[in-house]
Amino acid sequence: MARLSARQIALGALRTWRRERRFADSVISRSFAKTDLTKSDRAFALELFYGVLRNLTLLDFWIGCVRASRIDVDLRDILRLGLYQLFFLETAQHAAVFETVALAPKKQRGAINGLLRAAGRRREELLSRGNAQPLFVRTSHPQFLVTRWQQHFGDKNAEALCKWNNLPPPVYGRINRLKIDPENFVQLYPSSRVLAGNPDFVEFDDLSTKALDSGHSYIQDPSTVLACQFLDPKPGEKILDACAAPGGKTGYIAEVMQDHGTIMACDRDLERLETLKHNVTRLGAGIIHPVGHDWTRDRLPKEIAFVAPFDRILVDAPCSNTGVMRRRVDVRWRLTQADFKRMQTRQLEIVRAALPLLKANGVLVYSTCSLEPEENEHVVRRILAEISSLRLEAERYSLPFRDGFDGAYAAKLVQSA
Ligand SMILES: C[S@@+](CC[C@H](N)C(=O)[O-])C[C@H]1O[C@@H](n2cnc3c(N)ncnc32)[C@H](O)[C@@H]1O
């Protein structure tokens, strides 16, 4: 195992993320797998890596203020790390500068040292110039995204959303009533607090791996219940979870059904489906049958045809993830304007393929963790226009700036007899 400091790990991860364009979570977890960091160093490396990714535009704005000429991308990453420590973590200046300079190749240490010291001296001025920048710079989001949110939600809510995306998310867990009830749960895990108004969920102050390993809890945001509540599954029914992996909602549906009935859990991603199998085994849910299936390509697998028609179908569709950007930190840097329509095409294909498997009087719930109308109500309106036997019974958004949880959307469609 390599012996690297938290700062070295964070810098290596930033470079890999920039060069390879892989997901940030996968980049940092692979870096951790190759090293041997203490728990607190690991937390510091995560703070640095995600903190820089959350604040890229603002950090680059400050770099532009202290250095007029072009800067090499590798040095820019080092400066980003240094400025993040100076301006966000408020690390003592001498430590932030000394440790960050040590990350640079010898020849460039003088330049990095000079730039970071200059930034430290001009701290108040730079902070106030940052605060005077437009929202997309101040909160480091792509300009097109901020503009569309301002149009959809108004200036005040768009600002609240951008700020929300930059906060480290709390860790929420669902209490798995198949294995434990809430009263025993909080006694067993005193670092957890049941959420007011949502007794199925706790917030962990200090995540207990025992709570996860034992299947007593599943890490999940409370916004995910919206789709499951609309689905309203009953014990003994036949359920199709069309896009199920890694199984967060599948496990919850099995719990609501008291593990009685049948859930066919499909996904096209076989690796994620393996994770689902582990997750639902841990949760003690025996009615879930995982099936590898791509709704846009494959013929219907025999196992699904054999169980169909279904009482209820959940299509928790792949989406742009704009509702969960505080958890998926680099999503904002991957998105383009064209993605919302591109996702819509895929979402429609999946719903169209799953719908014929619904019983008369059956319920189909369509859900995403996107805040974009193209992926939500526009998909549902298209489906309603195509299929006259369907009616919309309910639809709802979970909005971070209104509801205090991740962003999500769900619509409940009912098939007439
Ligand atoms: C939002 S995630 C599902 C999350 C899951 N319902 C949960 O609660 O844990 C969407 C899933 O759809 C799957 N997916 C994307 N396109 C698909 C397709 N054409 N057919 C089947 N699954 C697909 C992805 O692999 C991904 O696991």
C-alpha cells in the first residue's frame, strides 16, 4: 500500500477526474483502495476533493485575480486545493501554504508559494469580489443550468438550490422494519435520530457500519419515499420494479409488502444488479427476483413474461440527477443542455416497453431524481397523450429549497379496466 498524505490523494484524484472524466465517487474510492489512510485523513481527503469540485468556478475566478497569465492545468489543481483550504476550510495560512507548496514539483514551488501568500494577504478583497459575482460564479454551477432554474423556480429559489448543492449532505438511513422496529433501532444506534414527520428514517451523526451490515438500515434520502408512497404496494401483489438497481426502492417496497408477494427487479446494468442482490439479502427481503434486462433493446425475459401482468409497476428512470447534485458532486460538470431531451427519449422508451405489462386497474409510478420538466411532466404528458386508457392520479416534486430533502419527481398513473 502506498503511503500518501490526504492532500496528495486529493490532488491525484482531481487530476484523474480531470483527465479521465470518470465519476468522482469512483475516482476517489479507487484512490482510497490503493492507500492506507486513517479515518480522519480519509475524511480530510474527501473534504478537499469534493470541496474543490463543488467550488471550481469560484476557485478559478480567484486564481484569475492573483495570476493574470495562463497557468498549467496541473499547477491550477494545486492552487485550487490551496485556495480551498485558505478560503473555505480556514486552515491556518502557514500550514495551508506550506503543505500545498510541497505538492508541487521543486521548480514550481516558488511560484505556488508566491501566489498562495498573495491570495492570503488579499483574503478579504478576494472574498468580497467573489460575493459580487453572478450566481453561477459565486456558487460554481454551469451558467445554462442556473439560467433555466431561475426561469423555472424564480431567482430566490434558484439561489437557494445552488447553495444547497454546495452543502455536504447529511447521512440519512431508512429503518428496515423487516428486521427491527424504530424504538429498538434508536436504542441500538444512539448516534441516529428519527426524523420528525418521517418515523421510517433516521439521520446518522456518526454512520454505524453495524447498522448497515446487519440490514437494520439502508442509506437512503427521505425524498425516495415519494415514489413508493404513490406506488402503494400491498402484501401479496405482483410488482415490477423496472429500473431497480442498486435496490433502494426495491427494499422499501418489499418492507411495505411485509415481504409477502413478488417483486421482479430489473436493471440493464449487471454490476449494479449484483449490488442489488447483496443489498436485498442484507435487508432480509426474500420476495425480490433480480433480472438483467434492457427495456430499450432486449426481448422480454421469460421470468418476467411468466409473472406478468403486474398489479403495480415502478419506473424509477435513469435521469440527469439534477435533484441530487449535493450528493453527486460532479454531475454539474458533466451535463449539457442537450442531455434533458436525450434522457427524455430514453425515459419514454422504457415506460412504453414496461406499460403493456400492467394489469387493468393497475398503477404505474414514474419517478426520477431530476428537477427538469423535460424528464418529468413532459414524459408523463407524452405517455398520457399516447395511451388513452391511462389517467394521471397524482404528481409531485420534492424540492430541496421547499421540502429540505433531495430533489425528486413522481407521477401516479392508473390504467382503466
Ligand atoms: C435511478 S436508477 C434506479 C435507482 C433504484 N430504483 C433505487 O432506488 O436504488 C436508474 C437505473 O436504471 C437503469 N437503466 C438505465 N437504462 C435502462 C434500460 N434501458 N433498461 C433497464 N434499466 C436501465 C440504470 O442501470 C440504473 O440502475
